[in-house]
Amino acid sequence: MHDIAEPVAPARLRRLLRNAAPAFLAILLTASLVSGCAQPPAKPLAGAAPAAAAAQDDDDDAGIQDTASAPALPDQELTAALFYDFLVAELSLQRGDRAGAAKQYVELARRTRDPRVARRAVELSRFANDPKLGAEAAKTDPASSAAQSQLAIALILAGRADEAVPYLERVLAQPGANLDQGFGQIGQVLGQTPDRAAALRVMQKLAAAYPKEPRAHLETARAALAADQDAVALAEAREAMKLRPGWEQAALVEALVLQRRSNAAAIEFLAGFLKANPGAREARLQYARFLFLEKKYPEARAEFQKLLAEFPDNVDVVFSVAVLSMQLEDWPLAEANLKRLLELPVRDRNTVLLYLGQVAEAQKHYDEALRWLRQVGGEQAFRAQIQQAQVLAKRGDVAAARQLLQKADATRNEQRVQLILAEAQILRDANQPQEAFLVVERGLDRLPENPDLLYDYAMLAEKLDRIDIMESSLRKVIRIKPDHAHAYNALGYTFADRNQRLAEARELIEKALALEPDNPMIIDSMGWVLYRQGDLQGALKYLERAYQLGRKDPEIAAHLGEVLWVLGRRKEAEAVWAEAAARAPGHDVLLKTVQRLKQ
């Protein structure tokens, strides 16, 4: 029997890490991952490493590229004690002691001077959320870009992006570094930090050393766009395009910056870019989307059809055409493209099945809708269950719909709330507001502070003329969630609609409008309270805007028509009502408004 401290033959550390240890430690690591004690380490910023690193040591992790040639591994004695310490470190990780495992690996990195051990130490320091320990680990092998990049990632994700700069500089400065990939991967990591200003500072510092590198300017532009620094983003995107003419990615960034000014500006730019670069698929997709946002529906459809003709098997193109067709309520075209997606290698088949169910439901093909929805699995399965219940209710089987929702599996409070709200909506649509009120009330017994349940409870209380409950519930929502624009709006609109407490109603609606200035329903409320206060011209201005933004909603149409009627513009009022009635025949508010004014 060997003594525990007996040395193994010299120069065997390399063979241990290549053969025996990986095979044995893989079992420990797998167990750790299964038990949730560890996460697979993120790849270092491999793109920053030399392209010649394809000849890396064959036991390095896939995707890890370190230097232009495989790093020299140390020759040293491997004692049983050293091997034992590796096992202890991995077992600590398996038990969930990330900090302990990281500390042990840092010590092992100091003792072995092996770059792979140093990299593992940095990875574990990152999982332990201890960048300081990661810095100590990285110091054990300062020549390893893999260790340096892992430490940089750890610092960025810990909200200390500025501290990552020197480590990222070393990664980019590696001999023969692939700067295009390096800057691209750094941009991806920086995109994960919520501190957008810090991400931009870091990217600008790194890019300053590479003024002729197009990718450096592109990633700076993207960081600036995320940080709402539009002037910087536009200048950097244009510099990237200057260095790499016709570069589609730079054009897309410039288009996004211009879109913040107006959809029209972005459309004009992309039209010119596409004229010079007709094969730019992503740019054409974005062009079509902007056309859609600008409500240029025939032009948008034409662009998507061009893409479809040129790329009939491209999943992104077919999916975009399908979604646009759904938004345009062109159900046959949407259905055809969704079915086409099922023949292609689409990544998210369940979303396609869900959309097919929605398209069939929109066409009142309820049995077909249920067939599609019952095939949905994965992350969309829960949503599909709610959709099935809605289809059952529309088919007239409210009891079956409620039963499906009550039996649905909900693992989180968020899902429980969705089921309660879905059941209440089905009852509301079935003209059973009292039963819907009781369903939400029972939900509040379990989740009394949930703002979504409180809001729906308030709306049902208003329907039942329980204004006291409505007001107390909405004020509770505002207390819990002060930025809940709809709570301010609902309370203010209720007062205005009843022609009560108009000054308070206007103040509440103004708060809602400050939170969501482009929300058509809130703009409608502002117009309505102005109408109640006698400001007909001010009311008309808001209501006309709300009607356009709200895609000619029938309730907004009722309000707009009433103001036009009172102003003596009765033909215009009747035209607005007729248009809304054609889109939503039998709408209660619209019908009552027209009947009241025409009496």
C-alpha cells in the first residue's frame, strides 16, 4: 500500500489531468450539475484568442482557445495528497460549497502552476460570486487568456465592468488575436450587465486602442445604443460602415438609432441601403418591420413576400411573414406559413403550434384550434392550457373551460394568478360578473397583495357598481406598485365617466399619462375628462389621437363621436360610429352612446 504522501513518478501531472482525473472528476462534475450545485462554466472570450489555436491541447475544453500554440504544461510530481485535494475540491462543489471549492482550486493553481487548474479556479470563483478570489486565481497564470477572460466575465456580471478593462485588454493583446471575434464576444458579455453606461465606458476604452478595427466601432455603437447615447451610436455605426462598406450589421444599428427619431427616417435609410445591397436579408426584414410600424401594410407585406420568394426555406423569414399576417388578420396567409414552419427545422415548434391554435380560434374553427393547442408542450404548454379553456368557452362549454383551468398545474404564484384571471375573464365574457368577482375574491384570500388580482377585482367591482371596493382596491394597487399606470387611469376614468370628482379624476389620469404617454386608452381617458370639464376642443385633440393610436377601438369611437356630435359635426360623428360598428357590431358602450345621443 502506498503512503498517502508518496510521490508519483515525475512529469505525470499532465497525464493525470488528461486521463485519470478527467474521467473520474467528470463523474463528480456531472453529479454537481444534476444536483444544482454548479453550473456549466461560460466559455471564455475565445474569439479574442489566436485563430491558430486550432492546434490546442486536445484535453482543453471545447471552444477554449488560449495562445497561438498549446500552453506548456508543467512537469511536477503528483502526490496522492495532491490528487486527494482535487477530489476534495470537486466534492465541495458537489455539496454546494462553491466558495470552499473555489478557494481550494486557487490554492491548487498556486501549487501546480497549471493553466487549466487556474482556469477552473477562476470559473469557480465566478460561480461563488467572488471576483476578488477570481483575481487571485487569474494571477496564478497571467499568460492564459482563458483565465483572464473568465475573470473579466465574472467582474462584468458582478456589476464591476470597469474593473474588467485590464483583463480584457490582455485578452485582446494576445499575439495573433482574432479581434473581430474578440470584440463581438466582449459585446455579448457587456450586454448582460444592467449598467449600460459602464458597458459603454468599457467598450470605448477597449476600442480606443483599435481605431481601424470595424468590429470595435460596431460594438461601441451597440453599447451606446443600449445606453441611450444616440449621437455616439450613430457616429460609431457610420465609422464601422466606412471601414467595412456595405456591412449589414452596422446598417442595422444605424437604422435603430434613426428609428428613435421616426420610423420614416429609418425606412428612408434602409431603402437606400437595400438599393445598394439588395441581398441584405436582415436589413430587409427590419425594413419590412418598420413599414409595418408605420402602418404601411401593403408595402410591408410586399417586402416579406420578396424575402419569402428569395428564402423560401428560411425559418426567420417564414416566421416573420406568419406573424405579420396574424397582425394584419390575414388568417389564411398566417396559417399557410405557420404550417410551412412545421416542415422546416424550426427551433420552437411549440410556439408555432400555439399560433396555429390562435389562428384557428380567430377563424372560429374551434375544434381545429383545440387539436393544435393539445399538441403544445414545453414552456408554452401552460399558456396553451389557458388558450384551450378560452376556446372551450367560446364553443359554449364554460363548465369544461373552468374545470380545465382549475385542474391546470401551476408551480408559481405568477401562474396561479394567470389561471384565476383567465377563469374570471371567461365568466365575464359569459355575462357572469358576480361569479367572476367571487373567483378573484377567493384568489385574493390566498394572494392578498397581488396587484394584478387587485386590479381585476376593482374592474369587476365597478361592473357590479361596488365603487367603494373598486376605489379601495385601486388605491391599494397604487400603494403596492406606484408606477401602475392603469390603476391611476381606471380610477380617474371611473370618476370622469360618472361626472364626479373631476379635478381629482384629471390629476389621476395625468399621472397615468406621464407613465405611459402613448397609451391610447389613457389618452382617451384624458380626452373624456376634458369633455366632462367642458373643454371640447382639448377633448377632441386627445380623442382623435387616441382613436388613431388605438386602431379605432369602439369605446374610443363612442367618445370621439360624442364630442363631434356635441360640437355640431354630426356627419363626422356618425361616420366614426359606423366605422366602429362595422368592426365591433354589438359593442355595448358604442350602442348606448349612439342611442342616447340620437333620442
